[in-house]
Amino acid sequence: MAAPKPERAESPERLAWLVEGDDPVLVGEEVRRLVASLAGDDPGLSVEDFWGDEVELDAVAGACVTPPFLADRRVVVLRDAGRFSTDDLAPLLSYLEDPLATTALIVVSGGGKVSTKLVTAVKKVGHVVATGPGRDAKGWIEARLRDAPLRFEPATRARLAAHLGEDVARLPALLDVLVAAHGEGARIGGEEIEPFLGAAGSIAPWDLTDAMDRGDAGGALEALHRLVEAGERHPLVMLAILHRHVAPILALDGSGATTEAQAAEVLGIAKGRSTFPARKALATSRQWGPEGVSRAVALLARADVDLRGGSAVPAEAVLEVLVARLARLAPGRGAAGRGAAGRSPGSSRQPARAR
């Protein structure tokens, strides 16, 4: 009598996962979470993890078609899938055309760009998990705090999101420490969280440029320090960020554009793409006026020369002066900008005095 064939999925649903992301900490955490949820309390007999340079994809596919032993499900993990070409992945792609209902395949990105065919194959029978927050780091942190085994006061959630900025990979470890210190279900306020925060994390470049556009010199200087220190951005990289911010404003100056659509056309934004950058550039161009735009270009040119050895002033001081002056370009904001530039909120640094 022929041996029974392994059970196949008549209507496959969530039989494979592709875990994507640029941060290895967040990717690793998601893989651990998936394995724990799929393998149960005793993963020893049900999980097979393939990693390293000697992985053979025939062996991975073979593990996928092997029925589980003393468990309801076999969990197969393939790491660094981005290093394999589409031809290399042929055994796995063949398996995904007819997967077993008793196998959960977890493919982990890394090592390069994951084959498009593999992404498509996983989507047909499972799910692609994006681990990073994208552009909404604050929203991502808020969602993770809501799901955490702790109760965070609203002000504490806001404080934590602002403090971590884009360094969201620090959050899982911080939550583990808070659970260990206070226990699951504990209510976390400012007093409980402050000892564990550490240094402020990096932030997005638009936090700097938005503060400048508001005429908030203090906020802009604080953002500058976090980008340079926590974000480890080179001074010339910071100058390039400021150049990219001013370039579309300069392009709109004198163009005659008065609407968002006209501004988008001047800036060469293709139809169907978001015109939000055009709206922001047009608003700033109006605030600065022709004199302000001309002044911004002159400030950038001077800073460029200074950062490339034209001045003995430290690079950080050159950037501080540049950012403070750009934040004071809007008419009527000079006094507010000068008042805010003395010391940036939450920063222990004293910005350089404007030359």
C-alpha cells in the first residue's frame, strides 16, 4: 500500500512570510515573534533555521515538504534571502507553487534585493511583513506602545516618540527593560521612564527644515544637533540637505507660479505624483520673498566655502550659524529667531554666536 502523500493546502492562507526591513534589530525581532507564534512552546523539534554561506536551497525546499514530527506544524526559516538570484531560488519557487498546509515558511530579507519572483510567490500563499516605520516613526512607536504589556500615560508616549525620533530599533529593548523593572501591566509615567531613556535618537531631515520654515531657530538648532550627533551625519551631508531644501524655493522665485499645480510644473513633478513638496516650497518662497531667497543662496555659498577649509571656524559652528540665519529669513520673525537661538530646548550645547 502506497504511503499517504503529505497534506497540501486546498486554499492556502498564510503559509509563508517574507520579513523585510533595513534595520536588522527590527527584522530579527519580527522573526522571533513569528517563530514563537507559529512553533508554540516547544520549538526544538519543529523549527529548522537556515543561515550562513553554506545554505543549499534544495535542502530548504526539502525541509518544507517534510511533514512535522511530534508537532502540528514545521517552521522553516531562510535568512538573508536577498543574496540569492532568481535562478538559485528555483527549488523554493517550485515549492511555493504547491505548499504544504503543515509547513510555515519564513523568508528573511537581507544580503541584497530580494527576487521579485520570490516576493510574488510569497504574496500568493502568505504575507509580506514590513518591519520599519517608513516616514511615520512617531505613529509606528505609538502603535507599538499600545500593543506593549505596559500602560503608558499619553504624555509619556509623546515624550518617548520625540526622544527616540527615527531610532525606533531601540524601542524593543527599552520595553523589555521596563517590563523587567516594573512588571507586566505596570503604568509608566515620566518618573518611571526617564532613567531608561539614554541619549536622544536621530530624527528625519524634514524636522530640521520644517523648524526653519516656521522661523523656530531654537527648534532648528536642536534638530541640527540630533542629526549631526545621533544621526552621525557629516557636515557636508547636512549642507547637502539644506541645499536640497533651498533649491526648489530658488526655482520658484520669480517663476510667476501662484498655485500648487503651477509650482509642481515649474519643479518638474510628474503628473500623478504628490505635489506636497511644491506646496511647501511655494509657501516658503512667499515667506522669504526675493530678498530672503537671495540671502539664503548667499548663506549656503558662504557655508560651503567655510566647510571646505575656507574658515578656521569649527564645522559645527558654521552649521549652527547657517541654520539660525535661515530660520530668521521670513519677514517679522527675526526677533523671535534671535530670542530662540540662545540655547536650543532640551540641548546642553550653546550654539555658536552669529558672525
